[in-house]
Amino acid sequence: MLVQPMASLTDLALGLVTLLLVPRLPRDIVWARYWRAAFAWAAATALAGAVYHGVLVDVPRIGGITWAVMSTMVVVVMSFMLAATVVQVLGPARAVWFWPLRLLGVAAYVVIAATGSPSITAIMLCESITMACIIGLWVWAWRRRHPAARAMLVAIGASIAAAMFRLVPGAAELLWTDPDSAYHLGQIVGIVLLFRAVAHGGAVEDAASGPETSPRFRRS
């Protein structure tokens, strides 16, 4: 019998949906491999979460180790998302910008992990730095008329809204469930929207041979 059945099943649903989307992502585009890696790691994280909520959450030692692994996987997902965004928005030649931006989030995570017990709220706060970098780049791209920017910002907004179910007390009651389950359900919407944004960006670049040649997006 599952320890936290609703949280386990919603995490399982999130993992399976994400996993099914991975082979449908664009191929043969320089930034696509980063998005594929982000989706693959996100699927693995959600599936691990299903096991954690269903079986391991009440096993202190094993559950603690599993949580540490899952939190690291979240950091990996965010790293690939930032890498994909940097390459897609700025171009492969400016991928060097990835490292200083990524180090901001990693440094914050290391500080919290070293000074206390990392929780989902702590991870969200740390990775909010990385997310802020991602949003900033896509807002800049939107202002420069990048064809995928609007859809990306909508998808990111949906994921942030899903996180509110965990961060805002009582928000999960809107879905008549617990915060973890509500978050997972919201993330399913977010991951589908993100998939559509990535797929749209791939279709545009296939047609235009890259954002540099697109009449809607020019980089100085």
C-alpha cells in the first residue's frame, strides 16, 4: 500500500507524460540536445519521486538519501534548461555565458545544503536564481522577437504557478488535494506547454535554418 498515494500517483503521471514527450522533441538542432536532456532528467526525477512518496517517505535513512539524490537531479534539470536557453537565445558562440549564470544557482544551493537541511522550499529558492536567469534571457529574446519566446514564457509561467501550490499555504485546496499532488498536476500542464514551445522553436529553425536567419529575430 502506498504511503502517500495521491502524491505518488501524480508524480508517476508527471514522469510518464514527460518521458513520452522526450522522443517527440526536435532533433538535429544544436540546442535541442539540452532540452532533450532536461526532459529526460525531469522524467527520471518525477519517477523517482513516485517511488519516494509511495514507499520511501516513511523510511528515514533511505528516504533521506533518496531525497538528496532527487534534489541533485532537480539541479541537473535546471542546469540543462539554462544551457538550452543560453544556446537557443544567444547562440552556440555565446554558450560561455552558461557557466557564470549557472554558478549563481549552484552556489546558493551549496550554501543552504552546508548550513541546514535542504527542503523543497530551499531548493526552489536556490533554483529561483537560475529560473530568473532563464526568464531574463527569454524576456530579452521576446523583446527581440524571437519566435519561440512568447510560448516559452507562457510555459515557464505555468511552472511557476504550479510551484505556488507548494509555497503558498492553502493554495492546494483549490484543487482539493495536498500541496505535493497539486504541484505535480500543475507541472504536467507546464511540461506540456514547454514541450509545445520547444517543438515550435524547432519547427521555426528547421524552416529558417536557425534563428540568425529568421526575419522575426535579429541579434546585434
